[in-house]
Amino acid sequence: MTGFAPQEMNECDVLVIGGGPAGSTVAPMLARKGYRVVLLEKAHHPRFHIGESLLPANMPLLEELGVADEVRAIGMEKWGAEFVSPWHGHGQEFRFSEAWDKSMPYAYQVKRADFDLILIRNAAREGAEVIEGCKVGGVDFLPDDQGAIVSATHDDGREQRWKSRFVVDASGRDTFLANRFRIKHRNPRHNSSAMYAHFVGARRNEGQAEGNITIFWFDHGWFWFIPLSDGVTSVGATVWPYYMKTKGSRPLDQFLLDTIAMCPPLAERLKDAHAVTAAEATGNFSYVSERNHGANYLLLGDAFAFIDPVFSSGVMLAMNSGIAGAEAIDTCLSRPREAAAALKEFDRIMRHGPTAFSWFIYRITNPTMRDMFMGPRNVFRVKEALLSVLAGDVFGTTPIWNSVRIFKLIYYVTSIVNGRRSLAAWRKRRLNIRPVDEAGMGVGP
């Protein structure tokens, strides 16, 4: 018993679970169309979150939401990405202005606490009912596609229920519905863990390149180095799960510092820096759900699938799923006869984004792929196509795909020519992605 009187049943057209980038995109888009939208967020904004690097493809989405100026005020301009390899002795900078579409030359690095606050406040401003500190505990779907009953508990223990015509799971890595339906699975083709913290005093690039993200390869995975606008730099290591098991009894903060020391170029840039947040870690980093929709519900963003963040695709994919989800829901509710076609298109969009990035992600630590990244050539415009993928330009009409196919062909031919090295790399990766018991690793779910 909570001590509170039972609450009457509330009603809405769409109930959104989660107030991250996906939920805070779909909610205002539907509210604009006149739907009664309720967004439930278990936390209170602002709250810390990792994933601070946006892509140029985010910029049109920010404009569409009407928050571009607010994000500009908190963001560090990001004009490119730098890759540093211990096997090549030099860094390689990629500038977004050299992508196929020259109209999206930059993005932002953002503190997610500030960025997500802007988005969720915009959802409320556009007419969605935003309730923070309210955790969804159950979703019971009604027969004959009549919607669902959603029950949730407020921070003070009050319980509340809504009858909603449609439910959107934008719960991120909580994967509320995927867990409920038991349709979430580790990605069998990729598996990684991550640990991270914020630092001050890190040495950055100079000039316009100050805000560039830097990716450092090392023996056990890769590091990110993300400069933020207030002098803080986000640093994290995405590693193979076996490596996290080597932590032993060391505190996570020390383990992160010990891991950084294994990458001299990164250690040099952090030699005068110190952490200003406690290190955090997460396991089971890459997963996918069997489906992203059903009768009267959608799964958006990370609630459907999460891929390795090496290309900073997470926020863009989440927001794009919110735009696509709003279109699909509008069709389902206003033109039911067209619902099947709308959901089929939604499914295509949801799967296309992770697929476009995953081919590169699965091979990013392969020596052939590293060679191609560290010595890019633009034969048949393959460099421009690669830069378009790095910029997140994978959903529009930019004609990059023939050049992407040629890039892949070059990769396969080079791998065959270097057959012995490729076979060794394939065997090593198979070993690296094996599942590892996360007990004692000091990571979350």
C-alpha cells in the first residue's frame, strides 16, 4: 500500500516512455499534429548521460524541432573527426565539409544534461504533457487493438494510470518493452563494454579543429576524446568484454587511468588533466531487438537497438527515429487503412540506420580497415561517400551508395590480397566478441 487514494484513469492519444532524444523528438512532433501526448520520464532533467557527440545530420533535425539556436548556445563546434593509430605513426583528420553533400560542414559536441534538457523542455513547450520523476511499471495492451493501459509510479509513491491509443517506448538502454516481450538479444556480430569520465585540463587541437572528436585505437579497442564547450573533455574507452575482466579489485577510476596509460598519444593529451567526475562503466554495449513495432506500439532509438558508438551515431539515430515514428503513428491513428504500409516504412528506416553504420563498425579494428581510414583515397568518390556516412547522411537522397559499395569492394579485395593477415584478424575478432560473464566487472546492465 502506498498510502495514496487510487487515481482515476487518465486518457491520451500517445504515451511516450522516456524523455531522451528519441522521446523528446516524437512527443513534440505529435503534439504539433494535435494529438494528446503524455511523456513520462523516470529521472529529473538535467541528468548526466554519455553520448555527447552529434553529427552534421543532426542539424536539420534540430532546425525541424525549432531548437537549433538553443543547442548552438551550449555546443562546441565540431568540424571533423580525427583518427589516431599506433600502427601508422600519424593522425588522419576527416573534415565534414569534404563529404559528398557540402551543406552540412559541422555539428556540435554537447553536454547531454544540457542538450536533453533543451529537448524535453521543447516537448512541453510544443504541447506535450511532460511528467518527470515518474517511472513506468506496466503496460497492458487491450484486445482488438484498442490501445493500452500504462501504469506508473511517481517519486513520492503516487500511482497513476493512463489509457492510451498508442505507446512509444523511448526508454533507451532500459529497453522497457523489449525486455517485457523478451525480444532483446546481444548483437551476435559485435560485443563491447565501455568506461568513461569527464576531465579538465586536456590538451586539445588548435583553431577550428579544437572541437573535433578524436578516436584513438589501441590493443583492446578504442578511446573517444570529446571536447565540450566549458573546458571539460569527455574521455572513454570502448573495449572488448574480456578486457573489463582484467580490472580485478582495482577501483574503476584507477582502471580507467591505467587503461589510458596504454595509449601514449591519448596519455600525452591528458598528462596535465584530472577527472572531475567519477568513472562509470556499462556492459552489454551492443544489442538488437527482434522487432520495433506491433499493434499500437513503437520502439525508438536505443529501445530498439544499440550499436558501438565509434561513429557517434546514437543521438542522430534516436532523433531520426522520433521523426519517422511520429509520421508512422499519425498515419496509424488518422488513416488506419494505411497503417500496414506506414509501419513497414518505419521498420525499413529503423533497420537502415544501424545497418549503414554496422558494416564499418564490425571492421573498424581490422588492420585492412585501419589502413583505409589512415590513408583515404577518393577514387570513384569513395572518400566523399565515407565522409557522408561519418556525417550521418544515410537517410536522405545523397547518391553515396554506389561509392560505398566500391569502398567495400576495395576492402574485400585488399583483405584477400593480405589473406594471412585477414584470417588472423578474423580469428582474433571472433575471440574478442565472445560473451563474458559481467559479474565483478563493475559495469551496469
